[in-house]
Amino acid sequence: MQDEQVILDANDAFYRAFEKKDLEAMRQVWSHGIACTCVHPGRGELKGWEAIESSWQKIFRNTAYLEIDTKIITVNGNGELAYVILIEKVLQVAQRRQQKAESMATNIFERLGQDWYLVHHHGSPMI
């Protein structure tokens, strides 16, 4: 796939925004459409940018520190859609408590013009 590095760069931008708790960077990574979806580990589906943005605001506001490592499993794309499957290892400090979590995640990107935007993020806890 010729756009693989560009898709991986978009995926990295998502995790940088997440780790830095940077809402403006998160806004730049995500599609703002009503059809975009997000499933945080152990949570239900959020549909549409407004609900997704609100969830990131809450996560960022209630988290003192984040550290995220990723391991890419698969990158694939065809035409205007691409996906990245990976393992997320998240270290989070919230309410003076440290939590570690490992999730299997799928990120789906859509090409709009020359750029790729996140249209779906789904994280499932690994047991």
C-alpha cells in the first residue's frame, strides 16, 4: 500500500494528541462528521464528533499524566479507507492513582482530500 507511511503518521498523530492531552491536536486528527464513532475500552459507542470530543475533554480533564506505547499489528488500506490494528499500553495517573491498561485497538481512517482523518477508534481491554 503506497499510503502506508502517511496512515501510520496519522495514527501517530492521534496517539501524540492522546498522550499529551492536547484537545486541539485531537480535533485536527479526527473527522468531525456525524458518522464517526469511538469505543473507549470497557465503554459503549460514542457516535458523532460532538460526543467523541466531549469524551476526550473528560479524559484529559480528569487525567494528571498519560504515557502510551503502541505496537502495530497490521496496516491496510484500499482507496479512501485504511485501518491500523495495534496494541496500546497506557499508563494513566488520575486522582493520585496509577493505572496500567493494555488494549487491542482498531483505528479506521478516511481520506478527505489529501489528508487522512480518524473516523473510528475502538479499544478493547486485553485480559
